[in-house]
Amino acid sequence: MSRDLSGDADFERQLRDLLEESMQRVGGRARSRLNQARHAAIAEAQRPRPWRLPQRLVARAGRRLLWMPAAGAMAAAVLVALVLWPHAPQGYPAADASHTTVEDLDLLADREGMDLMESGDGQFYEWAMAQADDKSGQPAGAGATDQGKTRGGQNGGGDSDQNSG
Amino acid sequence: MPAASHGDVDLSELSSNTRGRALSQFLAAVEVRAFKIAQAALRHEDDALDAVQDAMLQLARAYSDRPAEEWRPLFYRILENRIRDMQRRRTVRNRVMSWLPFRPHSEDDEPDPIAEAASDDPPPVRRLEVDEAMVALEKALGTLPRRQRQAFLLRTLEGLDVAQTAKAMGCSEGSVKTHYFRALQTLRAQLGEHYT
């Protein structure tokens, strides 16, 4: 498709000239009203305005407020879920996982403790059970031998072998 | 915090006055063109003046603090919104009026001799030619789709570049080029006999 580009430019120029000329012929009444409108606008711009947040901040806050109902509903749903969720039976406090993990690490890092466990010597545990029975007021199943074991046990797992021997 | 001051001159006051002067110059430069653009869209002088006045007030109220180079596209965007509001209102009013058994006589229908008075007087023959060409152009502009008319007037009458026109119209620069090109084609087809 061939187009007369110079003709287009000329046509544009003619239209522009016509519009410019028509602007020169705007009537006095219209000019007077435009003048009044301009002065009213200037007075409006120079009028001290009460302090207000910048429009962008207000718009951003408004957009955030739109999410408030959804966020509130979500928070309420989470709260209800937490209240109604089946808990562990009362009287069995949940183990503190982080605390348990730290204790386990201590045990694993303790070389002596590992030796004690690996030696298979249950004397220490027997003593500990006897001590627990004594404290609860129940008769201990252990006699003088147990007392000797106790003394040996108090010195440590490795020493108990020597005392009993 | 006290306002910044230098000697006896209040700098905030000075800044306000400077901004007011700049805004006044800007509005004085665009007001007649804006009026012609509004008049081409609304085909009614008083409505066009109202639209321009509202756009001026809105610009001064909400955007006078913005950099001056942003005023032009902002102003024409506000003006276009006002024009569209008035066209919608007029459509509703016409629908309501069409249901009435008679049309009340309006003073607006009478020609106002003051309104008809021109600011300067070209030779009668030239004036007649311009009148005829202008009537034909306004008629052709009235047949253009809104976006095409807007693009044509902002580019041709106001002299905005493509980027500024796109900002004023709230569309892409490619859309501006398309609307402008189609507007020119339509006008040329309709006004070809008036221009050689």
C-alpha cells in the first residue's frame, strides 16, 4: 500500500493551523471564565492544607486494609484449629524435644558414660533402683552386699568391680 | 519544627509563591487548548468550561506538589476523566428527558451575543473560510471514536509527544500511534475536499 507521506504531513499541518486559528477566536466570555477558573485553582493550590499522609502511603495502607478481613479470618481459623486439635492425654507432659536432644548429645559426648553402657555392667543400675526403693519407703531387696556395691557404685563404674572383687 | 526561614523571608512562603506562579503560567498556557479539546468532545461551551475548571481545580488540589513536567499529562488525564463523566451524565439525562412529554425551554439554547464575540476580527472572507473548515473539522471530530479523537487532539492541538500522550491517555505508546494514525485516516477521508 503506497501512502503519500508528504501529503499526510501537509494535511496534519493544515489541521494544526486551523485549530490554532480557532483558538485565537475563542470568545471573550469563555476567556473570562477560564481566567476565573485559573485564579480559583491557584488560590486552591496556595491554600494551607491540613497535614496529611502522602497519597501513596494512604493508597498502600488502603490496599493493606483490604487484606485485613482475610487475614483476620485466617487467624481465627488457626486459633480454632489450635483449640480443637486433639491434645496428648493430660498428666503426660510432652517431652521437651530440644532439652532431650541436648541431654542426648551430652551422653554421647561423655566417653565414660559410653564405656559404662557398653561394658554391660548392670550393677550401677541395680544400685540406682535400690536407692529409689529406699527413698520411697519400700524395703530394699539388697543386704550388706548391696551396701558394699553401693559404696563401690559411688566411686564409679570402673571402681565397683574392684570393690566387689 | 519551625518553618525554614532566611532573614525576614519565609522560605516556605517563597516556595509556595514560586509554585503558584509556575502553576499559573502552566494553566494560562494550556487553558484555551484544553477548552477546545473539551469543546470538541462535549460539543457544548458551558460543559467544556466546567470540565476545564474542574480539571484545573483537581490538578491544583492534588498534584500541585508534583514536579512541573508532570503537570501536562496529569492535567489532560484529569480533563479526559471529567469529559467522560460529563458524557455519561449527559447520556443519563437525555434518557430521562426522552421520557418526559415536553422538553423544558433552556436558556442555554439561546445564542449569547457575548459568547459569540470574538477576541480579534480577521477579514470576513477568511473568517468565513475558517468557520466552514472549523465546522467541518468539528463534525468530523465528532464522528471519531473517543480514543482516536483524544490522541489526535493531544498530539496535534496540544503538541504532546507520543510518550506524554500515552501517559495522558493511560495507554501504551503503540496504542497512541495506532489511534492517531487511524484518526488521521478518517479525517482525511472526510475532510479531503477541504484540503488539497
